[in-house]
Amino acid sequence: HCTNNQFKPGNSGKLSVPFLLMILALGIAFSSCRSTRKTIKEPIKEEGAEYLFAKLKESELKFEWFSAKFSLDMVIDKKKNSFRGQIRMRKDSAIWVSFSPALGIEMARLLITNDSIKFINRINKTYFVGDYYYVNQFLGTNVDYDVLQSILLGNDLTYYEDGKFRVSYDSKEYHLVTAGRSKLKKYVQTRDDAERVYIQNIYLNPETFKITKMKIKELTKESRKLDAFYDDFQKVNEQLFPQHLMFEITADNPILVDVIYNKINLDSEQAFPFKISSKYDRIR
């Protein structure tokens, strides 16, 4: 007997382990094309942070459905594991991931939604059903669905304040900085949402305005940090998308994740199959 959830993404769901770790190993950083200092300076001098932030939003990946295959190397406490798999996503609703070792037989499956996380480990015949509190406690992090979705796609945070950015530049990139970015009040659902405040650094390619690097640090005494790097941008449905991502999280359990996407598809409706066998043991 199985619990069969042919999940149709809405506003609820759950999370998991290899990708759970990969997913929570997020942070942002990268470089871009060299332009002259004059080319970089003029838009900032004339328009300021509002101009750059608007260009950032214009250049972000626009999608309703997303799917891709990936290869992934993950290092946790100096121990490396490699996986291949598939990722499917519905915007603001669900992230579904299937993990396979080199031989191609599925070893784990993950389903993440706005308020929950589900994970199946087919090797150990175990499963996890919980929320972000348990995952963040386990990994020593403090993220939510919006942070995970944005970092996995190279987009900016969607439901967070955007009116407090300062702008600077170097010889390569535009730089947006904010020292106190919190979730918009109308999207706050839990105490964690209300208390989550980030120091955020965003680096932009001066020609495409795509994010090449992002750094997120929590305003807590633990000083947990998440960095993400994006490169190898390719056209997908006339939109630029980074096929190579690297995530690094500095927390109780340091994590480094290197991801390469391929066979990327936008806006084809996806299924999110998720079955938990009655023979599997629940991880408490």
C-alpha cells in the first residue's frame, strides 16, 4: 500500500535531503564582461540604484513552468558526493527533484512547497515530511521557498523589500547593496518570516544586467552566509539563463554545491509524482 500524491502545485507541499542540502547550500557570486569605467559609471550617475534594479528585474527569467536535467557535486564537511537528476518547478508553488547516482537508478526524491518539505530516500527506505523549521534547524540555516527558488534560477528575491539599495561599481560589474532586506508584510506568514532580515550584495553584468554573483548574510549573531555564482549564460526561449551554478553556505555545516543544468525547458506543464511506500520508515 502506498500514499500516492500526484502533486498539483498550489500553495502547500514538502522538502528533502540531497537536494535539500544542495538547495540550502545556496548563495550567490560571479563576474561579467569588462566595460570601460565610463560605460559603467554613467547609468549610475544619471539614474542611480532604481535604474539598475529596474534593469535587473527586466532581465530576470520569466516563467510559469521550468524543468531541466542536472549534474551536481556536493561537498559537506570535506566529503564529496556526486549526483545526476531532474528538477521541475512551478513558479511560486513547488520544486520537485529526482536524484540518481551514476548508474541512473533513482535514489531519492524531493518535493518542496511554500510551507513544507517531503523527501524519500529509496536506498535506506526512509522518508521525511516536515517544514522549513526542521530543515533550517538541521542545517543551521534560515531560508524559505522564495529564497530557494530565486537562487536556483539566478533571479532576485521576489517577495522582499527593494527600496533600500545603494549602488556602486568596479572595473567589471555593477554592485547593488542593501543592509536590511526583509519580507514584504503582506507575505509574512510566520514569526520566522517576520524576523528574517538579510544583508544582500548583488553583482550585475553591465551588458546583460543578469546576476553573476549574490551574497546573502543574515542579521544574526551566528553570521550565517550564503553565496551563489552564475555563469555560462545561454539563450532559452530567447531568455538568458545560467547553465553553471555554484552555491556555498557558511553555517554550522559548511556546504559547497556545484551544479550544471542541461536540457532546460520553459513553460511546458510538469507533473510532480510523489509516492511514499507504507514500508518506509519516517525520519523523525
